[in-house]
Amino acid sequence: MSRWKAKQDKEHYYKLAKKQNYRSRASYKLKQLDKKYGLLKPDYNVVDLGAAPGGWSQVVCETIGEEGKGQIIGVDLEYIKPIDHEAFTAIKGDFTTEEIQNTIMELIDGKADVILSDAAAKLTGIKDVDNFNAYDLATAVISITDNILKKNGDLIMKSFQGGSYDEINKTLKKKFRSVKTTKPNS
């Protein structure tokens, strides 16, 4: 696909998100992944790490629906505008800390069925530093699964295909029974 076409597709999802009142075009990434893999269920407890502005959490709230028994906890260092859904709770804080992880487990009364992470490290423009920061964030997300993910739970995370991509995949394959990589159209 040409760069021009890729940019136009992304612009399409940006416009669509605005039209359909999603907080970001990233909502369509999760919708496409869920359609392909059947990741979300109405009674699931879901934790969205790096959740701001809340696009993925919105999609989970739609899946949980008004009758679902699940919970969605969105965590970010940035403020997450509330989502008008009884199953949604936003936490402003550092998800790598024990305190925030304990709060998450208290809110969902146990462990999560699914952990989502569309988190991205802040870019500096220095390739080596950006690759290290992306790797550091990805490994932090992976390590959190030990504390807050149920056995046989699912982790859906963004990982850039930079210098540390292969190393992240090796780590995931050691930790999870099945690892799939995909790139949604959006």
C-alpha cells in the first residue's frame, strides 16, 4: 500500500470517529481486532492501560452493554474524560505502581479477563531513545499481567515494529500460550 493510501485510510477513520462520536480513530483498531478474534464478552472485566483519551474503553463499554456484568477500568497518566457507563471507572495514575494495580484489582474484585494497551511512550525524535522507551513501556505492560490478568486471560497491546519488536515477541511467547500479531486496517 502506498504512503498516500495509508494516510488517506487513517484520515477516513479519523473522520469516521468524529462522525460516530468516538474519542479517537483507535476505536476502530479494537473493533476490528474484536471482530477478528472475539476478544470481548459482556461479563468480562477489562483493564485498559494507557487509556486516554478513552477510545478503546468506549468500545468495551459498548460490548459490555447496559446489561453486562463486567467492568472496564481505564488507567492513564493523563486525565480520561468520564464515559457515561456504569461499568466504566477511570484512574489517573501510573499503572506500573503496586498501588494502582491494587486499586484495579479491588475495583474488579479479582483479576482481569482482558488487558488492553494502546499506550505509547512520548516520542523524543531520537530513534534509539524512542525505541528504548517503547520497549520499556511494552515490557512494563507485559509484566503487569502477572498481577492483574487471570490465568488464560488475553493481552491485546500495541507494539511498534522497531528495534525491540522481536525481543518483545520473544518475551510474549515465553509468557503466553498463543501469540498473534496483526495490523488492523485502521
